[in-house]
Amino acid sequence: MTTCTFASIRKNVLRNIHILRVENKFSTREFAQATNLSETTIRRAEKSYRSRRPYNPQLSTLVKLSQATGLTLDDMTSSYLVRAK
């Protein structure tokens, strides 16, 4: 049984934001437009993931990412990103 902490969930979400953007070859601006989020939000999330600075995405941010990517919230918080088909 694995222990799931808020810190590990946050880390997974921030990593998955970066993975989704890079794998789809989106610029920060394009990904922001596709997810209906601001470029600042995307940059802050990715910078936080790389630098380990705390950034806590709001639930509304996760919902927008989920809707835009076709992933469930469970997928977005997973340590293993399950891609939408």
C-alpha cells in the first residue's frame, strides 16, 4: 500500500502539466489557450515543479486541465500519467 500525501499529489500534478504540454509540443501560450488558463498559471506550475517551490493549483485549475485534456482528476494527480485516448 502506498501512502499518498498532499505534497506527492501536488508534485504529480505539476509534473503532469509539464508532460502534457511538452508531449503535445505546445508553447506555454498555446497550452494556456488550449486549457483556458493563463500563461502565468502554466509558467508558475512548471517553474514550481522544476524548482520545488510550493505552488498549489486550485481545484478549478485541475478541472480546466482535466476538461481540456480529456483526463480525469485521478489521472492528473497520478504518479503515472494515463493519457486520454
